[in-house]
Amino acid sequence: MFLRMSQILFKDETTITYNVSGVATVKFEFYDAAFKLVKEETIKVPKEGKYSYIFKSTGLADGIYFYRFTAGSYVEVKKMAIVK
């Protein structure tokens, strides 16, 4: 599994790129610095390959956020910052 964000520090949007090894349901969960869930997205991936998810910060304040990526039993948590 491979997960990469185009920018950790961003203003309006950023792209998160990920690879999956087969058919999967992937889930992105976004949390603020107090670990309150602020946004989530579930995506059905039809086949193995490289995919991108565009995260838009609309409605979110400046600050530190965390996101959790889940695909099957694989889980990864990363940090990001919104600066408007």
C-alpha cells in the first residue's frame, strides 16, 4: 500500500495519492486537532492501481488536521495543516 499527499501545508485543496492491490473499499477520515471527526469519504475502488483523492478545505478553519486512510486491514494516519 502506498499513500502520499501532494502538500502537507495547503490553502484550499490538496491531492492524496494512493495505490491499492485489488478491489477495495477505501475510507478517508479527517479529524481536527482535538480529534473531532470533521469529514469522511468512502470510495469503492474497482481494481488494482493508483488513485487520487482531492481534499477540499471548504468550511474548515486554519489549523492542524489528521487524516486516517483505511483500505481493508491497512490503516495509516498522517498530519496536515490548512493555512488560508
